Amino acid sequence: MRACGLIVEYNPFHNGHYYHIQEAKKASNADCIIAVMSGNFLQRGEPAIIDKFSRARAALSSGADIVLELPYPYAVQNSDYFSFGAVQTLNTIGVSSICFGSESGDINYFINSYHIFQQKSSVYELELKKWLDGGFSFPESSMHAYEAIGLTDARFDLSQPNNILGYSYVKTILDNNLNIEPLTIKRHSSHYHQQEITNQIASATSIRKELFNHDGEMTDIAAAALPDSSTKQLLEYKKQAGHWHNWESYFSYLNYRVQTMSLEELQKIHGVSEGLEHRIKKTAKTAENMNAWIEMVKSKRYTWTRIQRMFIHILTNTKKTDLEAFLHAPDNMPYIRLLGMTKTGQHYLNGIKKDLDVPIITSLSRTMHPMLQLEEKATAAYYSILAPAIKKKLAKQEITQPIML
């Protein structure tokens, strides 16, 4: 069986994601679609609107055959680490292709840009350092450096979010000589960060905004942008948990945590650097909500996204030393975490199991890999805002069998 990999977050799963799955099947001629998905916390440093199991069910009901969990050390990271973890996970499970959405829609631009970058990497590094030394953030500095080597023209703009991630996927594949064909489809309709729902294919950002702007209630406008399976999972999760997750739900706990941590404890947290712990402590005393707090800490050098990731690591008590071994290890993933599968997915796994070099993990256990221990902490942090009985019930999903549809 041929498998095509997708790198996803599904926050929530919407009609654009359904379109992506259908187009990936056509482009790859694959028998099995495997999605590697961020867990309960996401690449841009946000809690997912509903938990990973609910999002996995929505995906499996809408065309995905296997949903794997992208380990926490890679999920809440910049595009390079995020891409490395996701691509290597898909490589470990034997996909023959990876298909991603992009503003470009032409894979040749990504491959050609990779080779241009290889030829002009020294110029890029010099330009990057110049802008970073000038106090600019890494994304902005990187954009200027790409511009200096000709990688931000109208045909292929590496300042666009999906092009950035897509380029990182291609770079990971080519840097590591992986036997994976990169494929891309052009994003349909809404822009990645579009704030308003204008048709039935809308950005996840606009859907979440619509939901939270209406007091956490499902609206007809939001429902029109979602497959029925996703609407069902959103409503069932809210009925069970009491609400959907966003940053404001965690403000009181996180603020208390920061105010009771010492500067030394804060400095050890992954993402806290260059004396940022002083700014975090100072602003914690006056911030009245999460949005305002991030705005206080943000600067020209520290982007909104970087601050959000840092707050996630504070919330989960993830230290620099906790991640060092994973972020700098050149080897493949130590395991594959299976969240769920269909009968097609099960057939695929049965066919490749004997060839896998790593175990397929279906639940957490007492004797688990250190990376799974970080996953356990992230789960505890994510459910911490729920009532004790609900928290216990939802956390039990970590030790049960994977979803079968």
C-alpha cells in the first residue's frame, strides 16, 4: 500500500482540511492517508480548541486513515523543529509522499528555492545575523535574509506562513536524503490568518473567532465551514468539558504560577532567554488577561508567537534541559504514537509493522520514554482548567486503546 503523509493541527478540522485530504489522495495516488497532528498544544503556542482525541475522530471520519501524534517537544516549536519532528515521524512510518497546502501551489518553487538557499547560505546567514543584531525578531530577520538571496518574489514568497512551513518540510526531506516525494496543492479560498468567514472554506482562525465571539456557541456561519463530523466533535466536547479551550481559560493559573516562581526557576524554562524572565515577572503583576499580558511582553525582537510558545512551556513546566536531547538528536523518532485509525489504516499498519525499527505506542504507561513523560505533563496542563471528574475522565483517554473507525 502507498501512503501519503499530511502535517496538520486541525484546530478545528474544517472544510479546507477535507479538501486537502481529497486533493492529496489525487496528487499522490495513495491508498492510505496518514496525518501527523499536533497534540493538545499547537505550533504557534496555543491550546487546541478541543483535545487531540476529538480532533483525531473528526479527521478519521472525514478521510484520514491514520492519525499520529506529533510529540510535544516538536509540536510547540519554530518551523524548523516542527518540520523535523513531523517529517521524521512520517518517514518512520513509511510514507512515500508528503502533501501540504501552500500559497504557491507549485512544488518546483520549493525545490528550486532549496537549491538556491544551498548556494547562497553564507549570504543568508550574514544577513540574518545583521538583522538579529539590530534587535529584530527571527521571523522578520529571516524574511529580510530570504529577500537578500531572492526568495521573496511574487511567484514564491517565503514571508507567507504556509510557504514557510512547506519550505521547511522540503528542506527536511532533502537535507536528510529521505525517500519521500514532496507534493503541494494551492490553498483554496481563505488566507491562513483571515479573520472573517466569507465562504464554506474558511481559515481555522476565522472559525475560532466566530465561535468565541458568540460566547462559545456554535453558529450557522461556523457550522457551514465545518464538516458534520467536526461540528459533532466540537459540540460533544463542549457538552462534556463545559467549554472550548483558548488562552484566556488558563490566565489565572498561569499568572499565579509566574508570580510564585523565582527568577531562577523562570530562567530555566525553555524559551525564556536574554533576561526575559524579568519582563515576565514584572508584567504578571499588572496584566488583567492573557491577551494584554502577551502584548506587554511582546517586542520587536520577541514576536507574539514566540511569547505564546514560551507561556506554554511555563504552563507545562518544560525546562531547557527537558528538550535538549530531542531537539538536537539527529536520529529518527524513538516511537510512533497512534491516536486512531480506520480499517484501511489498520491494514496499512499490519503490512509494515515487521519493518518498523521503533515501537507503535497506543497509550501511556508507567515505563515510558522520556518524551512521553513530557506528553503526560502537557495533558495534565491542558485539562487542568476542567472540573476534577471531567478532567479524570478525559485524561483516561491517554491509557485506553486508540480510536477505531
